Amino acid sequence: MLHQDIRDLLYLDFEKAASIWSQFEGGLREKVSISDDVGRGQKAAVSFGIPKVAEANLGVDYTGKRSVLESKILHHDVLNSVDNALTDAGLVVDLMTTLDHQESNPAAIREAICFHPYVKASGASVIEDYPRILGISEKFNEIVNFISECSMQSVKQSPEYKELQNNIETMRLQANGERDRNKRSVKTQQLKSMEATLQSLTAPQILGVEKWLLNGIKLWINTFMASRINFRVYPFPSCPSFQVLCNLKRDCFVDQDPEHLLYGYGNRPNVPLTVFGLLTSIPDLSTETAFDPMAEFQESADESAEQVAFERGFRAIFSAMDNLEAFMRYSRYPNVTVHPIAVYRSFVPVAK
């Protein structure tokens, strides 16, 4: 019996996957029927022309404008169908089976990708949830102050701290009662040293961040990454400079709440995850061959024309903004960027 890998499906762009599958099938049949049920409210029955789920009636809440598909069974069937169809058509490169796991040459990796429009990559990964970072940054100093206060109160309750306090009080009484000036000076210095030690025990171990820096982080994220969740996969441990980079849509997580995923796997999952998606950017090592949309104005003979000058000025603004935004796209050699169709954890069944 042929066993297919078992997947813990974390993310699926269902609309993108269904669009691809419909092109292989010449269009998907889709029908939505609505009926009122006094006891249960409005429900929708959805059926798609996809093998194994054809004519499957799925109970999903109907919102008035669209039915929200929540069936994980359907998600897995759609992903398997799209994956198999694209692979059979020779459109997918699986980096884990095409190259040795210890490959260290980024040029060889990119050559293996070649003209394949779809890529599948597995390995160590990082999840960068910028809205989450924004939320933490807005409360960062308050959290630091709370942690410092907790730490200070814990120290004050320790036997060592209380013993040092008692020693200081004893030394203070001895210094104040000492009649000999020289001895009193020595005891005073010892008292200051003990007080400095006591103060160092309650000094904050974590320092806050200056307000201007937190405001800058907030401005940058709100301007360029207001809803972005970056996902990076490092398929080759010996070549950490090569990454498969993508942006995850918040509403395409299978469990719908990314907080659940981040709790389970963490921001830096310690188990390999797989991304399957459409290649959208393969930056060159050199930028000299990059297309320059402003080149036409360098060749324009009639630079004095008012219409040309106006257009050039406005488009130059867009070009400058593009250069600024490029810092936050992270699309650079040797990375490749994909539009993710799915993110999952894969298991190979053990034959018995």
C-alpha cells in the first residue's frame, strides 16, 4: 500500500490553491445553498468539484456575503490535489530531494530552482510577526519596569539581603558611637561600601528603551509592515545565507489564530517546517541588469516638455519610495521570495 506523507497543516491559501486546481480541471463546480433553521440559524452547504470531496456538504456558518470554509479535511484534499498536479506537470522543485541536505553553495541551490515556478523547501524556520512586535514595543518599558520591580522585591525578601541590612545598621551605630576620628572614618568607609553593595543588589538588571527609539519602531512598522507576518525557511544548514522568504496572510492560518501557532511552535520552531509556494522574486547578485523604469527619461530628447517633466517628477517620487520600501522586503541575493500556498509539518509513515 502506498503511503503519503502525513501533514500537520498550519497554513493554506485556499483561494490560491483552488484557483490552481480549477485550471487543471477546467473549472471547479461550486454551489451554495442557503436555508433557514430556527434552532441553528443560517447554514450553508458547499460542494466543490474536487476528487474525494465532490458533492460533500459541509456545515459552515453563512455570513450573508460568503460562506466561511473551515473543514480541515477539505484543506488537506485541496493541497494534496494541487501538489500532485503541479508536481506531475513538472512545475515544482523540491529542494529536499533535488539537492544534498549539506549543500553550501547558494549558486548551486538557485541553479536547481532553475525555471521551476513552484518551490518546496523544508528546514529550520523563523516566524516574524510584526504586529505582535508592535504590540510588545508599545508596552516594553512598562513590562521591563514590572520585571525589575518583581526582581527587586524578590531580592529584598532573601536572607542575604536582610543580613546585609542588619550589618549596615550595626555598622552605622558603631560608626556614630566611635569617638576616635580615625576609627570612625574607617567604619564610615566600610558603611558606604556595604550600602553600595546593598544598592547594587536591587539595581535593575533589564534596562528600558528610550522613547524616541520605540516611537521610531512603531512608525516604521505601521508604515511598511502593518499586517506582515514574515516566514523564513532555511533548507540548508551549511548555507544559512539562502532563505525561502514569504509573507503569511493572517486569515489563511488553518487554526485562524496565529497566537495558537506561535505558542505551539514558537517564533523559532525547533522542528522542521515546510513551505510550498509560487516563486515571485529571484534577485540577481548584481543590480546592473535590473530593469530601470526611469531609463526612458534618460533617453528623452525633449526634456523641456512640461508634460514629460511633470511625469518624470512624480514617478521619481515613486522610485524613491520604492527604494525605501525595498529595505523591508528583504528580497536580496541569494534569497528567493515565494507566494506561499501552504505551510505544514510533514511526517513519513513507518512501514510495517
